[in-house]
Amino acid sequence: MKIALIGLFFLATAPVSFGQKKCDCQLVEDFVKRRDFDAVTEYKEIQLLKESKAFSNSKNTVCKSYAVHLKAVHAMRSENYRWAKILLDREKFMLDSMHCKSVNYLENNISYGDYFLRIGLYESAIEHYNKASQLLIRQDNKTLQAHVLLSLSNAQSKLNQEDRARAALKQVHPLVLLLPNGQNKVESLYNLSARYYYQFQVTNDAALLDSAEHMATFGIELARLIKYPEGFIRGYNLLEDKQYHEKNYRKALIYLDSALYFTSPFIHASERLGIYSDMADIYLELKKYEKAYTCADSSLVYAKQVGNPYKLKNALELLYNCSKLSGEYERALTVYEDLALMRDSILKIKNDELSSYNSDLEDKYHRVRKAKTDSEYEQDRILLTKQREIGNLRSKLITVGIVISALLLCYIFIIFRQKNIRQKQKRLEIEQRLQRARINPDFIYKALNNLQKMAVDDPTNAAIAKKLASFTKLMKQTLDSSHDDFLTLDKEIDFLTYYMELQRDRLKQRFVFSFEVDEQINQSDVCLPTMILQPFIESTIEQGFKNLNHEGQITITFKQLQNELRIRIDDNGKGLKSVSSARASEIINDRFYLLNKMNKTSASYLIRERSTGGVQVEIFLPLITREMAESRRRED
């Protein structure tokens, strides 16, 4: 009897066990782990179509369904929403046919939500995101949780459900910070920044605007850390949003130029379209209509390359406004005719099943542009015709224009001259402060005191002669460097060696130090600004190693990355709490100000606590050769 019962139990549970095994795919588990859980130190692009081939070649049906899923995600990123919907339906059909557990539908539901969010069906998007949220309760995948909450907040805002949107935003913030370093974390930080900026527009709460800027800045630093160049594009765009809102148009243009630098005309057509459109809007605000027209014309080029009718219509509207405001009425009439044709084409598209294409595709562009009705466009056309006839009278205004231009040039010259005087005065003040901070006078006093003690203790005076020679070389190099802005790397290493040897003798061998120099660096040719490293090393020795119960260690690493010199100072001292870097920070901030101002560079530095104890300082400098340094000295 017992044997019969055991046999029946086995027969009853065998299909369930087989079904569960059938719905597993080790390739999917490995891919998800690599994508969502593994931290990266250097970005490597995940090519979805290439990855999907590995899943397609598997005999496992679940693996094959995931190949279809990856193709659907790629189609959405390419804005081919019709094909993406077909692929998502096919993936769901395959999962239904296998009678798999609900957890297998997790990413399918998320992608359905993304699809409906992009085409403007926000209620359907929320429905699928809620299904995914329920499935994620049993999954410890913070990356997908952050994606769902951010997208859910976005969809709820589209339906004016702001209380729910803010609740989701509050829930996702700490989750994003816990994500492993990688592309997903960078994009999540940017999405969080965008959501904060949107909530600021709704509530006008300045704290939300600061949070948006902080998240964008964090994302840019992480993109720099993992060498993710495309991450800079969206990051600088987000930083531009705040500057635009605060009407700091000059800085907004700098951020847009930075974003444009990281784009490729052949790969980032959509991104370039948005950047040039935003630039045109800013130049319109500055009343620089010719530059606005040039940027609007560039945005039209990339709108044609993207091929999206809504983006093409927006680009034509912007070009039309710029043409009219710049006084190019014939050009404006030509653009108006193209715009009228495009508006008719869009009306036909709206009768198609993809009519909901609208909201997300037209959300970002042209913040100051107002929608025009058909009658307004007709009135504009009539007005432009009359203005073209009046344009023949412009010659009478040329004399007045010349006088005004001359007065304006005189005014600009006076303003520019006053600005130069103020900048020179500030530069002189900083240089004087740097001269005074070459070497801490307290160090000189202690070093001399130590030499005096050695003279008393050592009758032969051999040791004091050696140390006095080091001290003499140190002071000679300090005085020589007071006339130069740059030192070669080998001289800087000698200078730091003399300095740390004297400090080590004074502290009775309480620490050791070492230098690590990249083999590709020519130490006698590569230059770096004076007084960059010594203040940090002094803070470490005087404060970080004070009363240390183990031997201190300082490691200084020099590495060349393309056109950048990266310097890292590591110590095993007491950490940031015991080190006051105020003096070092003041000196290096002044030094970087002069360096960036005079040479139009972007030098920067970071100070952080090491996980193993101590402090790590990273300094990023432009690669400067001896020839470049001498050329700049001659220019000064």
C-alpha cells in the first residue's frame, strides 16, 4: 500500500518538477546577473542583437523567448514601436505555450510598460508596471525595481497623479544609490534627475531642482569613473536644464557644447537634434537670431536623418520662428510651405493605429514655443508677404545701423576692458597667495630644528651634512619654482622625495613612501603645475599619520590616459575625519582656477575615503609637455 501511494505521489509531482525545469534558462540567468548585479570598472556596451543570437541558438524554448525579448528592446530603442509590439506579443505567446511561472513574465511586463509609456498609453503602462512590481517582490533585483519605479512615476505624472508619482520617487531614490556601478546606475541617476526636474516644474520647490542637479552630477562622475563616454551626453543635457531655468544662458550653452562633444553625427542623430534645438531656443532668448537660425537648421538636418515626422515638424517650426525673427522673410515663407505639408502629413498619421505616438516624442523640445492654430499660420503667411515688400526700404536704415553699431562696439570695448582689469587683479591676488603658500613656514622651522638636534647628537656631522644637502636642494627647487608655473615630472618627484625624506627623519621613520609612474610617460618631458601635490602630502603626514599605531604608507601614482594625466595619492592614515584639507584645498583651488582660466583646460580633483582605511586623492590634469609649457610662458 505504501509503495502504491509513493508511486502516485511521484506521478503527480513529476509534471510540476519537469515544467519548472523547462521554464529555466541558465543563459538568461547569467545575462541578467552580468547586466543587473555585476559592478564594472570599465564600461562595455551590451549589443542586444548580438546577445540575442546566443539565445536563439539554444534548444531551450525559454532561452529562445528571451532572444525575442532582446530584439523587442532593441526595436524600442530604435523607435520602431510597431515591430517592438509584434515581438513582445510573440514573446508572451511563447511563454503562454510553456505554462511557465508568473516570474518568467517579469521582463515581458516591464517592456510592455515601456512600450505603452513611449506611445502615450499611460494607463496601460501603469497596469503592466504594477504587475511587474508584484513579481519583483519575490526578486532581489534592485536594477529592475529602480527602473519600474522611475517609469511608474513618469506615467503617473502624465496622468496628473502627482501624489503617487512623488511617492514612487521617494521610494526609488535610496534604491538607485545602492545599484552596482555600471551603465544601469548611470541611466537610473539620469532618470531620477529628470523626474526631480519635472516635479520641480510642478511644485516650484527649489530643493527638487538642487536634487536634479546633484543626481546629474553624480551620474557624470560615475560615467567618468567607468569610462562610459555616451553617459556624458544626457548628463550635460540635464545640467543644462537647471541653467536654462535660472536664465544662466551662457553656462547652459557650455553644457550643451560639452554634450555635443561626446556625440557622433552618424550614431547620435536624435541626441544632436535635441541639443541643436535647445541651443536655438537659448539663442532666441539671447536675441541672437542668426545663431539661432544656424542651430535650428542643424536640428532640421538631424530630424530628417531620424525620420520621425513629429520631430521633423518641431524642427520646421523652430526654423520658421528663427527665420521670421532674423528678418529672413523669403526664407521663412519657404520653411512655412514645408511646414504646412508636414502638418498635413501628421494629420494623416494620426488616423493610423499609432496615433498615440505623440506625447513622449514631443515632450522635451522647444520649451518656449507656443502652438499655433491654422488661422494663425495663415495670418503669419499674409504678414510675411507684406514684410517682404517693406524689406526694400532697409537701405534707408543702414546709416542709423552703422552709428548704433559703432556705439555698441565702444560700449562692448569698455565693458571688456573693465572685465580684463578685474580678472588680472584677481589673478595677481591668487598668484601672491600661492607664492606665500609655496612651503609651509612651520615645516621649515621644524626641519631646521631637527637639523640642529642632529648636529648636537652626531659629533661627526656626517648625517647632518647629508640632510642639510637635501634641505638645500629642497629650498633651491622651491625658490626656482616660484618663477615657473610648471615643473617636469622628474623634478617634481625629486622635490617630493627631498620633502618626504626630511619629514620622515623628523618623525623617526614613522612612514614610508613610493612612486609609481606609467611606462609610457616621459618624465623629463611631461610637466605639471607647481604646488599641486605637496599640500596634500603635508596634510597626510602632519595630521593623517599623527599618533598612528602602525607604519604609515604613501603611494603616489602617475598614469597617462590619452590627453590626460591622472595622479592618485593613497595613504593608510586615519581617514578624512582626522585630516583637515582646508589649506590644501585652498591652494589647489586657486591653482586650478589659474590653470583653467589661462589655458582653457578642465583640471579637477576628487577626495574620498578608502574602504581599507586612509584617504585617496585623485587629480585630473591635461597632458602638458615641456614645449607646451615653454610656449605658454612666452605668451605670458
